[in-house]
Amino acid sequence: MDLAHVSRAQSRMAGHGSIAAERDPADTRRVIVTITGAGLDPVRAISQQAQVAWERLLAAMTAQGYAVFLRVLGTLFAASDTAG
């Protein structure tokens, strides 16, 4: 991940009040980033939407389709582990 992109994203999120960032007193090279209450609101909304979508997906699958889905998902996870 490009450090400049991360830094800009962090600045935008801090500007919106979604996160708070402060230097680590034990190691000033590090920045401790925490999510704020305002930052949790969209996370909660997205989590609820994802849960609804997941439940719809599962309801539409047969047992065989679910087994294929899990196999493909496992393959994708394995590939992402070896890529990074």
C-alpha cells in the first residue's frame, strides 16, 4: 500500500472526525489511529447491509452451490495469502 495514499486517506478521515490520530509516546515514529463514535456509525450501517446481503445470498443457494462457493472462496483466500 502506498504510504502517500494512506496518509491522505488518514487526513481526510481525521478531517471528517471519523478517526483520531496521535503520536505514540513510546515511539514518536508511530501514529496511533483510533476510530471515533462518528466513524463507527458508517461501519455499523455497512455491517448491517453486509449481513442482509449475506443472508440473501445464503438463502438463494442450494447445498451444492454453497459447497462450491466455499471451495472457490478457499481458493481465493489461499491465492491472496501467497500473493502478499
